[in-house]
Amino acid sequence: MTVTAPAASAEAAAAPPPAVPAAAAGRGAGHVTIGSPVGPLTLIAAGGRLTGLYMDVQRHAPDPAAYGAAGDPAAEPFAAAARQLDAYFAGQLEVFDLPLDLAGTPFQRRVWAELQRIPFGETVTYGELAAALGKPSASRAVGLANGRNPVSIVVPCHRVIGSDGSLTGYGGGIDRKRFLLALERGGAAAQAELPGLGG
């Protein structure tokens, strides 16, 4: 993986698009872009914690102006994130161990915490995720919060599927979601790049 400095319920529905946390802005946010089998990934950090991980085309991504200055790829947490993502795509890492600072509503943060409990290579439905949160009737709100996840891959929102087993939506696109799930299940995707997206 090549690391380069970059060139570039109703509660969940009402939440603003993800952005660099306000508290983090004062700590000097920065970002780097790395290549991956699913295309360029922009890592955003502040205060030594990862605050965002966005694909080059992703719904609900913040305005690039909010990413902060170009960061040092050798600095933490960028270097650790790049190493762990490299190992993940090589099929050598199942659980990420990175410091995170996720900006969102209390409900969104509960959803994102529950996402991190979904084991590598497994999937749950939106309904199952809602039930795990003690809100079995909140599948739609859970889906909206899932879509606002600011740290894709590391916080595995791609492991949530429809009640009928369909992949349904994914901020980075269904092709990327299919690729990530196949990678985790040890499929042929584990040894390849998503056509046209490797970077």
C-alpha cells in the first residue's frame, strides 16, 4: 500500500453530515491519502486519533475543506492506520486497534460502537442491529446512523445487510461493500483489486 500526502429514528436523520469534530479542530486536524484495493482512502486525524476514513466517492463525506492540512504519513495515527489497512486487505488482520474520535449524536455513537462488535467475516441485519441496541423497531434510524459512519472499514458498517440478505445501500457503493465482504470471507477478492479502483 502506498502512502502519499493528499492532492484532495428522526434523531439520526436530523444529524448533520460527518465532519471533523469541533473539539478536534482546535487540536489541528490533518489528513493523508493512501492507496488501497478499493481506491484512494482519505484518513483524517486530530489529537492523535482517527476522526475520519473516507473513500474517494462516498455519501455523507464532509467537505474536503474540513479535512485540515496535509498530514505527515509517518506520523501517528496515520502510519498505524496505513499498516493495519494494508494487513487487512492482505487478509492478515481481522480486528483494527486504532485510537478513534467519532463525532456524532449519542444514538449514532451507540450504533457505531455496536458495529465494532460484529465479528470479521460475519454480517447482521439492520433489524438485528436495532435489537442489539434495545430498539427493535428502530431499523430505519439504525440504517441512517450506519450510513453516517465517519470511519469506514475500521468501523465495519459494510457488515450490515438487509433482512432478505441483500446488500442494500453502502456509502462507498455496493461494489465496494461486496468486495469487502468477499475479502473477509476469503473469496477471490482477497487476492485482487476492485476493477478500476485500486490505488
